[in-house]
Amino acid sequence: MEANEWQREKTKELHRRRQQEEEEEEERKIEEYREIGTRLKGYPEEDVRKARRLVSSLIRAAEEVEEEIEKAAEKGELNELVLMVIWNRLDLARSDEEKDVIRSLDLLYRRVETEILKWEATPAMRLLNDLLNTHDGFDDEGWMKECKKRMVDTFPREDPLAFLFQQDLTLIRVDFVREVNALLQEVRYQQTEAQHGQDSFDPESVASRLKQQEKQRAIRQVESLLDLAINLKW
């Protein structure tokens, strides 16, 4: 009898403890939701509503999301507030441990952020990004031919008359060469810094070296584009 009584008390105690943990978890989530909700209070309500509608439409776009993001960028609808709305949804999904939703929102956030950075970039950096994205990973020769054609179509001829008639927003070759060269110098410096302390063979160091090798391939492509621009003939 005493054993049964002890078992009942133990069961009650476990039940009380589980209930307390559930209540604490619920309170934690409510506090998180409250904190997430206050992040947007500094923005005008109409802007927040527009941003939320846009994010909802991007989520519903599914396979057409890339096209919808580009359309929104062209209309000037992508900004810090849109990123904040996505981030809030991402935090809520993390709180509820919705793995598929977390993955989708994380991809959406990074894609929108990339598009914003692309539009904020200078014409030279946008052209560089476009040229790099045309590489299929195999045909270097065909890629270089396509890049040369794009450069010839983009840069105005460098003769006195052409410079007289070009518009202020026209991207000229000398600006492209200057900005790409500056970018390469900065990236090379970062590569040199990152290479220190990678002599060990633990998993983290090996993974880091693989990333560095990928970056090195991208650097070589940028170097090829810089050389092509320097020696470009119309």
C-alpha cells in the first residue's frame, strides 16, 4: 500500500513538473512573440503593411519567387523593412521549430538581401556580378567570348567624340577596371589573412580550405575579366 501511495505521489510530482515546464515554455514563447512584434514599431504602419503584403506574396509565389523578387526590386519595393519582416517570420518559425518553414524563409531572406545589395551596387559591380553569373562552370572559352561581347556592347568606344556624347550614367571601361582592381586587392588581402593557421587537418580546417579553394576559383575568374577589360579591343 505504501509503495502504491509513493508511486502515486511520484506520478503527481512528475505531472506537476511537466506542467510547470510547459507553462514556462509557453511564457517564454509569448515573451519572444512580444519582443519580435515590437521590432517594427519604429516604422510607419502603412510601410509595415506594405512590407508584410509583399513578403506574403513572395512566399505564395513558390517556383516563381525569383521573378517576383526581381520585379519588386525594379519597382524599388525591396528595403531593410522587408528584410526585417522576413526575419521576424523566421524567428517565429524558429520558436515553433518549424524546420521546413525555417529553411524556406532563410533562403528567401538571403535571396532578397542579395537582390538589394545588387541594386545598391555600383554599375561596375553589377556588371561584374552579371558576367560571373553567366559562367556555366565548364566552358571557359565560350564564357570569355560572351563576356567580351557584353563588354563591347556596354562600354562606349574610347575616342574623343564618343566621350563628348556619352551620358553621365554610362559605365566606362576605366571605371570598371579601377573598381574591379580595387575589389581584387581587398579580396586577396582577406585571402592571405584567412590562410594563416590552416595547416592542421581537423574537419574545421579542411572545410575552411575547401571554401578558400572555391573563393580562389572565383578570384581567378575575376582576374580573367579584369585582364579582358584592360586589353579590350572594339
